[in-house]
Amino acid sequence: MPARVLSFYFDYISPYAYLAWHRLRTFAPEHELRVEIKPVLFAGLLNEYGHKGPAEIEPKRLYMFKDCTRLAASLGLPFEPPASHPFNPLPSLRASLLDMPDDTRAELVTRLFAATWAEGADIGSPDFVAQVCADVGVPDAMARIAAAPAKTRLREATAEAIEQGVFGVPALIVDGELFWGNDSFPHLEHYLDGEDPVVPGDAQRWALVKPSAVR
């Protein structure tokens, strides 16, 4: 088993998380990483830090979709408008945290991402999510994602992400070092190769910089 673990924090609502998930499928084995799947509620992160998501800022929302179309084309991935956006990701996130084998969970994540960003399906629908779960061998998902344990797991997963310093998705953490966004893969690769330009003590130096203006 690979010695290093990469924790992948994501919400299906993010098209960048869709792209990052597919990049990890080759990146992780190439760098001998074991991926831990960490679904979180992006809205919970936004509430914690008091900022808006890109889809809540109209020019940024339109740019995001064009940017992801270009990125998906460069990766050879299908990319289509979702059924709605923003949408309710709770059924899919809770389903992804149900008890199941690791390989089944990875397949479920792949299918739910594809349903959202390649097929225009509505993963805000518990009926649809339950059917995808059944297709990959996760039974009784409809009842299980509506039950208290699944809701608690998602709240706890989001709280854990915040404790780890996660402020957006996708976020990738290796050895306690956080890399945010689909465009952070080159920086992560430098870090894994021991070539990170950020050296010990840099974070402390930046933490000492105090604001001289606020809005």
C-alpha cells in the first residue's frame, strides 16, 4: 500500500472538483498516493468563512463554466451544463458517506460526478441518487441518506475539513499540507518531489504580516 495518503475534500457542486477527481485517477498511482474520499458541504465552508461561492457572482459563474469547458477539453473529458446550478448536493454527499467498500465508494463518486457534469442529471434528487447507489451495489440508499446518521456524518466531515484549514473545494491535503483548486496539481507535484519553494518558517513569516486597511 502506498505510504502517503492524499485526502480529497470535495462537493459535487464544484465543476473544478469534477476535473480534479479525474486527474487524481492517474496522478495518485503515478505518485504512489492512497486517496481518501472526503465529501463536504461547500455551503458549510462558505458560511464558516463568510464569503460567496463563484456561482453566486454572475460574471464569475459564467467565467467558471467557460474555464471548465476549456480545462475539460484539455483533459479529454465531457463537460455539459448541469440540470441546475447551484443545486442541492445533500443527497449525493450523504450517499457518498454511507458504509461501503473503498472501491465502491470511488465508483459512486465517479458516477455522481459524471451524472452532474457530463450528463446533465439532477443529483439533487434523492430518487436519482438512490438509483445510482443501487447500480453500484449500495442498497437501501433512499432511506439511509434521509436518516440521522448520514446527516451527522456530513456535518462532522465538514467540521473536520474546517479544522484542517479547508476553505474551498476541491482541496487536497498530503502530510498536512493543503493544496486548493484544480490548478494546484503542479504545486502538489513539486511538493511530493521535494521541490516545494515554500520552506519551513514561511507560514509563520506570513502570519506575522498584519493588515493596515480593512473594508
